[in-house]
Amino acid sequence: MHTAVQLPMDRPHKAIRRLRVRLIGLLFGLCGFSAVMADAGAELKDRPPSHSESIVSVRAVYDGAMTPDEAVSTFRHIDRLFPTRTIAHGPRVFALPPATKPVNNIHFQSNGRSWDLYDYLAVNRVAGLLVLKNGRVALEQYQYGNTANTHWMSMSVAKSITSTLIAVALKDGAIHSIDDAVTQYVSELKGSAYDGVSIRDLLCMSSGVRWNETYTDTTSDRRKLLDIQIGQEPGAALALMRSLPRAAPPGTVNNYNTGETLVAGEVVHRAVHMPLSTYFSQRIWQPFGMEADASWWLASADGIEIAGSGFSATLRDYGRFGLFFLNDGVMNGQSILPNGWRTQASSRQRLKTGTIMDYGYFWWPATPTTDTPEPGDAFLAEGIFGQFLYINPREQVVIVAWGARSKPEGMDIINDQDAFAAIAHSLHDAPP
């Protein structure tokens, strides 16, 4: 049984709620139901969303051609768009008890206006919000029919998971060094623009391989990768990456590239001799104590994972992964990550030209736009349509936000990071 901390509903909606209860009671009476309303409500609250919900095509998703309702139903059923592989959970569950100080309403500035927490939930179409302080639940809120059982897509949050699996493979000795050549692990890329590219270059998205990430451009490389995934032809995704030309010397230019994470996932796959999902389950998902199975899109039936997208899990299990990373990968008193990996992976990296990027190893340093106090060590994983995993080591805060926006980008009326910074700051004095 989950102990969810809900937002205090102190606004004057009692009359509306009473009317709604009367209307629902009348409907139940007309339909001949004799169940007690309280019992029926409890049953509906715990029931996962129906698999009969209609979803749109994956092309419509990337085109941003969805109604708001279609976005919600599709995002919580992305495992129906492609074949997936299961990340199995284990018998033990990492407990998430309630916090000693819950999140109450907050007020903050963003994009030249004043907002509060209710505004953020409504205006940015937040379908789920989890705040963990010191490993405890300070806020857990679900919208649009979602529940604690709902699985929701991650989009590019999956990239940060792939980066972490590279770190685990390093600690396990399956990967010798992130300065190893990519072609040392993925031999099919020999003789391509990936010659001379290191794993570090991949993690910084600085391979120098030409790539157009524009989601809504049907001629972009990102959409070509999507079309290949739709075709479900084994080996075709890696063949696309092999065919790309060089645009710059390795390590000199940062260019956001989902295909780069596909290659990074293949590095892990070849190094550990098992699918990415299996390795994730065995090394993190089960031993850390995730509560439910997760799933990951495949490039073809029983093929490789789309390592930069298509991961789906519950809100609390995303939060648990955030805690795993916040705590430097420590389980049973020992870390499964290399020493200092969290700090290194989440910090701004330097290119060979000396340029400092606003990017880590598939993680983003936090950059709120307001003067809300923000420790310099906060960072996040981010996915299109408003998916976030925010980690603030100094405040010991993890925030998971699910976005239900109908366009890939440009619908964040409130800067999400401004909201996260304000939430973290509001818990600064919370007791452990």
C-alpha cells in the first residue's frame, strides 16, 4: 500500500465536489449498481489505465499531431507502439516512506511571471510528480487518470540510464576505459565515421558524425532512425549509424544525437554479452529494489534496445533510480559505479578544443532561469514532451515529472527547472 502525499486542496471547490458526487451517485443508481460509492472509488483509484485506450501512431507522436487526451493515453501505453524487452523487478522493494515535511504550495518566478505549484501542474500538463527528500516522499501527485501502477514513457531520460549502464560495465571490468575506441566493441562500425571515436566522445555527443535531431522534420536523421524502427528489420539501425558521414574531428563539436546513444547501448551490449534490459535488471533494477517491471523499445523483434528512448516505468521506480544515482550507486554498502562517476557524469565536460559544454555524460547540469537559490551540483535527465528526472545532491532531493504535452518541444510555458529549484529550496530546512 502506497502512502501518497497529496497537494493540500485548500481551494473552495467543496460545492463542486459535492455536486460531482451527487451526479455520480445518480448515474450509479440509473445503471442499477448497488456498490457502495466509497468502495467503488477505491477500486477505481487502484486500477491501472485500461489497455482498451486508443493511442496514436509513433509518427503522429513525433509530428506532434495529437490531441491532449491522445497524448496521455499514448504516453502511458508506449509499449504498444513497438516490441519491447522487460526489465524484471525482484522480490524486495526499496521502501519510500512519507517525508517528515511534505511539499506545500510554492511560489516562484519563471519567464517573467509569478507562478505557484498548482500553476505548474496545470499549465505544463504535468501527468505525474514525485518529490523525494532524504529518500522520503514529500509529494506524490497523479493527474489525467494516472495511478501508482501507471507506466509512463521516458523519451531521452533513457539516455541517462544508458550512460549509467556504461559506468556499471566499467566497474564490472567489461569495459576497460571510456577512452577505448567504439569500434573495439562494435566491430561493424569499423571503416565508418566512427573510426577514431572513443566511448567518451559518445558520452559527450561529440563523435563528429553528422546528425540532424529535428523531431518534426520527416527528412531528419532522427526520423530516419524512427522509420527504421517502424520497419523492424534486424541490423538496420546500426547500418544507418554506419552510413553517416563525418562532419568534424572526434571530440571537437557537441551535437545532440539520439543515434549516438544507440551506439552507446551497443557498446554495453557487446561488452557484457547480454541485452541492455537484462543487464539493467540484473545489476540495478532487481538488487536496488524496484517495485514493478519496466520495459524498453527494441529496434526489431528480440533485437537491440533503442538506448536513447522508449523506456517506460512507474513514477516511484523512476524516483528509485534517481536515488540509486544520487547515492553513487551504493547497494549493500558498496558502489557498483566507478569512484566519482556521479560527479563526473553530471558535470559540464570539456571538448578537445577547450570549449566547456553545457552537458555531461548524457546528463544535463541544472540551469534554472530565476534567482531561486540553486546549488551548483544539481543536474537532470530530460526527455521531449516534458519528462524529467532532477537530482539535487546538496539538498538530497530527487524530482520526477511526467509531461503530457502534445508537441515534442516548445510547450513549457513555465520553465520546469525553475519549478524544480523552488521545490528543492522549499525543503531546505526539512529534518532528515
